[in-house]
Amino acid sequence: MKSALHPTVNKSITVVDYINEFGAKLDGNGHLRVRPFARCPACSSEMHTKGEANPTVDGVFSHQPNVNQFCPLKASAERPYINLPPVDEDPNRAKALRDSFISNWKFHYGLMKGYLMVLSIFDFINLIKFADKKRIWSYRHVEEAQLPYIFLALKEFPPVKSKGKYIRRDWVRVWFDARVRSLDDLWIETNGDWLMIKATYANPRGGGVPTHKQLKDTEIIQPDLGFLNTEEPKLADFVLKEMKKAFGV
């Protein structure tokens, strides 16, 4: 992948950045330089560099060989986080949460679209219906500001064309870091400090769904849970019309 986590700080770093900070693989005497490993943004395992001869063009990070550690970026396509149904449900709280989400839907849609560049209103509507079916509103610890991030992790976002031209050429998947394998893990395993990883994949030439072999790059997402206090996004009339048709808002 083109970028990884800095060895000690939770920020993205390219191979060029890495070399500038820690030096080239070989020192001036041709000896192997001792450098801290970059980290995988999804599983935090050590990563080494490839393509240092021309890092601007060929520089990528790769997982260490023969390391048997779960990494969402290497997992099979479309691994939803709805493994277990919510327990200890509070129907009144669930209804209030859903009602508030629908009332604030422009904020949620705008945040998701910002990460994806393109988000069909029909995909957004279908995600709400999926949340209804899987009772996502009923997870006792979920807060409204967390919901659009959860929604991002529940769906594949393939390339998008408009009038025969790509308006997003790459596939996009959004993952929680490796501590999270079900929604309950957001609150059990992370103490609220979870990160997300936006991964972009090349569109497979032979069609179908991309695998880790088509992974192009990753981006660290540190959730902004204060977005509901920002200015309401301005949305197209068509988008407003479809939401009103679907949910009466």
C-alpha cells in the first residue's frame, strides 16, 4: 500500500516520508540501517518498505512475511460487522435514536459523502433500511454521532459512472481497526478510541469484487463525533425528494 502508519505516531506516512525521517535502507557505507518499522493502519503489525530505488513511483509498504495475524485489509471482500444481534434492547431508546437520525439525516449523509466523494441517495436509503432490518438502533451503547461511521463499514462502494464517465473510478471500503470484529467490539475492545481505515482498490480488469491484491492505498479516519454541531449541508433537490419519498422528511 502507498501509505502506512508512522512507527510511533497515529498519522499516515508514505515511503518517501519514511526515508526522509529514518534514512534509506542502506547507510553511506552500504550497511543495512536499523530503522523502526512502519505499522499497518488496520492491524498495527509491522510493515517493511518495497521499491526504495524509486520511492516516489514504486514505494509501497508491505506486511511482514509469514505473520499470521488478522488484518481487515487482507480479509475477504464484504465482511459485515453484524455478527450478533443486539442484546438487552431498549425499544424506546432505539426509536428515539432512529427518529433523531432521520431528523438529522442531512448531516449524516453529508459526512458519509465527504469520505466517499460520491454517495448515491439510494445507497443511503438502503443503509437505513438495512439498519432497520438488523436493529442497529438497538445496540445499547451506540450514539447517534457514531452511526454514519458504522454505516460506512457496512457496505461495498464500487466505482460510480455518470453519463458514461467515472465520477469515482476506485472501489472504496471502510474498515474499523483490527480490534473490532463485531459492532459490540466498538465499546468492549476499544474504550472508545477506535480508528477507521478507508481503503481504495483498483477496479479488477476481469470484473468482480476486488481483493487485497487490488489494494491501492489507505487513509486513516479519526472519527469526528462533533459533526452534528456544524452547519447543515446543502443538498440537491433530487436528494431531498428521494428522502421525502422514502421516509417523509
